[in-house]
Amino acid sequence: MSELEETFAKEMELLRKLPPPPPLGKHIPWEDMQHTRCHCGHLVPKNTLRTYWTGYIYALDNACECCKKDLDQMTKIVCAGCKGRVVARITPHTDKDGFEFKAGDTLHVKSCRFCDTVIKESTIGEKLYYLTHNKDRLKKQVDMGKYRL
Ligand SMILES: [Zn+2]
Ligand SMILES: [Zn+2]
Ligand SMILES: [Zn+2]
């Protein structure tokens, strides 16, 4: 295993060991004691937040009822540092390096600007993994899976 692959494997191992997110914890930017906010601006009551298993961790989805259908067709980015909060949604597409953001998939970052105010970019673990396994494409790749979230 290369150094990058080892790092990724370790990170994913850590993600797997994370306990389920405290659903009402401090990692969610609550609007008030009872609500968080959907991307559209609508308030979402705590008790309607959806929790789902991503394959690595439990994620908390703050999509409101009216956005749910559309947002479920996007690619969700879940932050482990935020204990599974959905921190971004990306329109499905394929990057120049061939990495696919598939509709409905969940990808993972270790931290984001909400839980780590020092970092400027987050690395999508799956993309890093993809890049290390597709080295022939690396020369075309520009971002190493880093995103501003
Ligand atoms: Zn909404
Ligand atoms: Zn709404
Ligand atoms: Zn975070």
C-alpha cells in the first residue's frame, strides 16, 4: 500500500469506529433550540432530521420536506468531524479525472470549515482513494479531491 492508501485506510477505519452522531449535539449549527436550517432556508425541526447509515458512519440529513426529493438526487458530502452532518450537496457529474459524483451517493470528508476553522479545504476520502488507484489519470487531475465546503 502506498502512503496515501494507508492514510485513507486509517481514516476510514477511524470513521467506522465513530459512534452514531448525537442527533441533537453541538455539531449541528442549530438555528435555535428546536431547528436547523435546510439549504433552501426553511427551518427543519430537530425531530424530523433523517439519520441514515452511509456505509461508514451515521449521517444526519437536514433536507426539509419540500427539498428532500430533489436533494436526494444530488451527491451528499458528509463530515466525520461534524459526526455525520451533511455539509454539502454536489450536482452529479464526472470530473476530468474520471471520478464520478453519483446521484444519491454519499461521500466523506474528515473535517470541514465548520468543525475545523483552520482548514480551508476538505479532502473527499473516496476521491483520494480513487486517485491513488488510478495513477495513470493523475496527470490530468487538478484538485486531489480537495473542496471548499
Ligand atoms: Zn429545503
Ligand atoms: Zn422546505
Ligand atoms: Zn465538519
